[in-house]
Amino acid sequence: MTSSIGCSSFRFAVRAANMPAALLLLLGVASASGACGSPPDDQPDPLQGPTLVSGSALARYGLLVIPRRGGVAQFRSIENPSTVRWTGRLSLGDVTAAHSLGSAVVLQRGRRLRLYATSPVEAETPLPDAPADARWIASPAGGAFVSGNRILAITPTRTAEVTADGAVHWAAPAAGDRVVALVEGAEGPELAVWEAGEARPATTRGVATRGPVTLAGWGRTIVTASENGRGLTEWSIPDLEPAEGAEIDGVPRALALSPSQHRVFAASADRPRFVVIDRYDWHELGSSRLETPLEALRPGMTGDRLVAFDGSNVWSARAGETGLDAVPGEWRPDLPIALPGGAVLVSTGSGLGLLRKNGQIAPVEGPADAWWLPFRWGRRLPVASAAVVPEDTLEDAEEALEALADSSPPGRIGLLTVGRPDRGGSRRPNAESPAPGDDESGESAPRPETADEPAAAPMPELPGGFYAVVLSSRQLAALGQMRQLLDRSGYSTHVLRRLDEADDTWFRLLVGPYPTRPDAEGVTRELRRERGIDAWIHEEENPLPARPAP
């Protein structure tokens, strides 16, 4: 059973302006389609720290503080947790547990669940009850409550309830509204994939492990222990075909993924060891021996540090390095949490503190008994506008917005083109801009198009479906290099010719087609996060060609 719990998002066109140093954008990491092999030739080094914030201001990432015994939520600075940026008005009541989904939070009161979100308005939405005695399993795409053979998978926009044939060791929501799980089958452990709305798994695969497991590839792959039990294997979703892997010279006990999805962090049990692995070519970046095996790994919000727990003590490590530093305080479901710049928010006997890189702890003003959750802010910020006379060009309007960016507080500055007055000629009412849009969550948005926009002379071989638009130019030759790079990485590329209001020709480089908008949106997120391409969605209404008979 699958249900939608999302609200419609407001979308508008955004052009990049001159941002302050704090508003750093993600420049690119490798494409998920290349996750099962070597990175492409143009693959830059993985990023971490504030530069990992994708397509949005660092100010939009912070900590959501949820009181345990009633009250209102607070959104606090990721750089200074004592600073309150926003206080809610909705009384939340008692909360026995709270789980972050990135841009929303699951509030738990016993078995009763509600989805708390701040955009487009602050609200709680009822969710199905959690299974009795369920445990929460967090994942990059959301999370799942698991009890016995029952799964309740939750993302910010959907829920899915699944009943497996055996006890569930691990489960997560995956790309394409799927649910994936590690289940105890009749002949041993097996991976299973459920398609959206289906009661029976579409694919199962016997494996030699009962955990640990982690979702990877932006919800399109699974990483488990390997067949011999002393390494890692990555499996594709939904086919569950083994791809790449690596030996770690030990039995995996804990797994985690960096926010950029570049690195796999693994801890082994029989020979206590902490290993950092590059997920794109599966070579070991480094390792260190431990006195006690680690039980849990928790990457930080911006990927430059993670924290770990060995059952008694808390440790911290810089991303890409294997040396562990002791962290004071207790291990909680929400704390400690690594913050930008190498700081760690900790809970000690004297309250909350910010552990700096120099080992000093600065006190943090705030409720120590509340839930402190990583959160991506989605609420609209104040809007400024600049009037542009019809004769001005799009570039002139962008210069005006750049001036606003230099004088406005951190926020979202965008350009919404609404057309020009009809002068009785043959000009069309909607201007085409070669740059993509961006919605409030940092995800790509379609260009604003009106119902009377003309059909734009597509290339005749272009099939119908949803496409990711990766580049737009007045010159067809300007698309050549990008198209070659994408073709070599396994993408299916096309060129679409369109006319703007001045009857000028624009050429769009498209990736696709994909049968549904969510599939295409998943690709736009991959391209932005893993290649620095700020793609947006184009829908071609021509019917998809029939597949030839086998």
C-alpha cells in the first residue's frame, strides 16, 4: 500500500547570482550511473564541508530542535547551534521520538506517527501507525519502521506499507517509490525489492549476509557484505545484480555513506578496523586498527566529519581520513552530530556543547533534552523584485539581480520571466531562458511555460517522455563536448531545437527519455550533485515508440 503525503511545491526560474562566501554551491561529483565502475574522465575530487550544500544557501541547512514534552520547534544555525533562526507557532505536544527525513521530520508518540514539515506552511500530517515494537532504520532517502515481517517506509512525500515473507533485518525506501529490504527467507537471507503499490516483491536475491546494509547511489543501489563475508558488494536496484565491491579484510559490522555518496565508511568486527573506500572505483583510501570494534557510524551533515560509537565511547574522524579522536559525552539517537568546520555538537553531563577542532568545548544555549535533528529548510524567504522594461535583455535583468544579491541577506534570489506585451506581431508570449530553474527544496524545477506556448520544432526522432535538460545554447556546436562526456558515461542524449519570442533558435541538450517525471527528477538530482549540472525537466508529449517484439 502506497500513499502520497506531499504538498504541491511552488516553482520558479532561478539564475545564479554573485553569492557571498557562505553561499557556496556544489560544483559536482560523479554520476550515479557510473557508480558501478571507474569514475568518468571529468570526475572532480569529492567535496565536503559547506561546498556540499547542493543548489542552495548554507543558511537553509541547520538543526531542527523538537521539544520532548510539548512546545514549539526551533530552526537553529548549523554553524552556531546557539543561534535561533526561526521559531514555530504550532504546538507539537509530547514527542517520544523524532526522526529526520531531511526536509521533514517524523514525530512519534508511541505507535502514533505524524509528519512535521515547515513548507509551504508549518503543519503536521497524520501517518499510518508504526508496527508494534518497531525500530527505526534511517537511510539517505528517508527511513523505515521495521517489526517482524512488517515494513513502514517513509519519505517526505510518500509512505509505503509492506509485509515480507520472513523477518526483516533491514529496510529502506528507494528511488522510484520502491521499497528494498533484507529479509530472512525460507532458504536464508535475501534482498527484496517491491515496486510502488505492489504487495509482492518484484525481485529477490539470496545473499550471504544478515547485515549491515546501506542504501547508496541516491537510492539506486544497495551495499552489503560480500559473499565471502570479508568485503563489500554493491547491488543494483531493482534488478539486484552484483556490481562492484571491495575487500576490507574483516567481517563488516557497521556501514555508512558520505552525504556526497562518494565514500563508504566500514567498520569490521573480527579484526577491529575502520576503512574508508571510494565507492566509484572501490579502492581503499585508508584504514586504521582499533582496540574495540565500532558498532555505529554517523556521517555529518556536510560530509567533512563523521562520528562513531564502539558501545562505550564516542569517536570522531575527518572525512577521507582514518584517525579517530575521542569525543566526550553520551551517544544518543540524535547526538553527537558533526557540523561544518570540524565541530561536533555533543551532549555531556553539564549540558550541550560544541567540541571544536582544538579540543575545547564551547557551551551551547538550548534544551539538552530536546531532539536535535539535521534539517533542510524549505520555508520561503523574503522576495525582492526588480522591474525591467521590455527592451532590456535577459542579461540586463540578471545584472540587476546580481546587484540585489550583493545587498540582500542570504536567501534565494531568482528571475521569473513573465513575457512581454503583445505588439501585434508574430512574437510568442513566453521567453526561453537557457538556464534551469530551482524549487524551494533545492531540486530542479521545470521552466515556466504557458498553455499557449508554441510547439517548438523538435528534432523529428525525439520520442515522447520526460527529459533532463542539461544545457541550452544558441550554438549547436556548444553542446558537442558535454554530449560526448554524457554519452561516454552511458546516458542517452538528444538535441531539441526551440524558438524564443524573438524567433531566435535555441538548442537544448537532453538526457532521456524517462517514462515518469520522478524518474527524470532523480536524474536531475544525480547530474547536479555528481557533475555540477543544474538540469531541469522537459516533457515531450509525443508518444513513446513501441518496443520491437522480441
